[in-house]
Amino acid sequence: MELQGMDNLNGKTLSILFFGDIMGKPGRKAFISMLSSLKEEFAADMVIANGENADDGSGITPAVMNELFAAGADVLTTGNHIWGNEDIFPVLNRESRLLRPANISSCVPGHGSGLFEHGGCTVAVLNLIGRVFMPPCDCPFQQAEEEIDRLLALTPIVVVDFHAEATSEKQALGWLLKDKASAVIGTHTHVQTADESIAREKAAYISDAGMTGPVRSVIGLDPDKTLKAFRKEIPMCFYMAKGECAVQGVHLLLDAQNGRALKITRINRPFKTRKPWKS
Ligand SMILES: [Fe+2]
Ligand SMILES: [Fe+2]
């Protein structure tokens, strides 16, 4: 579905593809296989994807990160699962294209935001994480206010990945940033929502971009094993689901001069595998 905002008055636009959490090897395969055709279809200047689950459902390794960059991802955002594989910790400090949430302890490695040059524009990407039903972190609203003012002094284009569980918390952050951000995109639940909107002030919004991963699953995990874990109250392990995938996310069309959202389009494309995945 495509939602159109205000007309573009000055003609120059910026086209950004944003993909929801890439889930394990099946999700990577779907993302890598379909990215070039989606970039062509939407004439994308920039690709942002959430990579917190890209390594077998939890975390991301340096090799997996490089695989996603080589496939065409320009920036990888993350969330609570960025800490699932410690091999990535030293990389977080030196790889500016890999972000972790900004509103966590300054003791942890990495960066919560970055500036990137695409389509003749400077694009700021800010990664935040929620506090409702999530591990402890600093206030995302306070951090958002501090960071976005700093970033807006450098560029009018700021795309926010708000990695959070509660729709109410996501909508509240969207409201806070409606006149400052170009887009506030929710991630983490792995379920795409149908509430995309464009604020009259500036920002595009969706509560969750969805997941790039196995469809016949419980948020990307093996459904039988996950059901068993719930019924037996056994602490969850990550067993990736297999089979057909969907590539989910949004396309953003922005006014390149003032960062205002012109259009947001949900993406939900099937990716059929020829044979079941071996984990
Ligand atoms: Fe996730
Ligand atoms: Fe998450």
C-alpha cells in the first residue's frame, strides 16, 4: 500500500528502502536475492536494514555483516539482539555503518547514530530502543530529543529505527519526532503493521516494518519448538524456522532539501526457496 503526503515543491527527492529485522540464513538469502530488483523498482538511493537477528536468529557476526553490506545494505541498524554474538563487539567501534541503540550505557561499544552520503544528500540514521517489555536502557525520548537536535544541525534528513515492543511507546516516539524526523520506523516485533502514515508536520511513520525471514514461523522461529517452549514454560532457545520467506519493510520517498516525507509504501514480497534450508 502506498500513502502519499504533501507535494514535493522543489523537485529533488531521496528514495530510501528500509527492511525489517533480517532473520537468520533464510532471511539473508531472501534479502540478498531480492535486493537488487527492489532497488531498481524503487530507484533506491539508500538501503537501511535491521540486522540484529541476521546470524541464525540472534546477533550478527562480522562475516554476516560483510555479506549484507556486499549485497547492497548501506546501513545496518540493530536492537536488543546485537549483544547475541560477541565477535561483533570490536567491530561496533570501527564500523560506522553498523549501529546499536543510542540509549544504552556509554560503557558498551559502538555508535547509536551516523551520517551517510547517498543520492547527493547527507542522511542521518538514529537507532533507539524501547523500555516497555524490553531489557533496561536509558530513556528513548530524552535521547531522541538530544540526538535529533544534534543531527538536524547537520542535515534535515533523519531516519529513526525505534526498536521496541509496545505499539504505544512507538506511537509516542513518532508523535515526539513528527516535526523533526523524516521517518520513524518501528522494528523488533517481526510483524508488519498496517498503520503507516505521514504527519502533516514532516515525518513518515509505521509501528513495525516487519521481518525479512521465514513466513511459516513464530516471528521467524521454528513454530513447533516455540509452541513447546511456551507450553512447557521452558526458557526460549533460538531455533530458526525454514521454508518460504517474505521480504518486508517500507519504501520512503523524501524531499531531499527539507527532509519532509512525501510517500511511504509498505513492502511485503514473498521469496520462494527451491529446497528447505539446512541450518
Ligand atoms: Fe528482531
Ligand atoms: Fe529485537
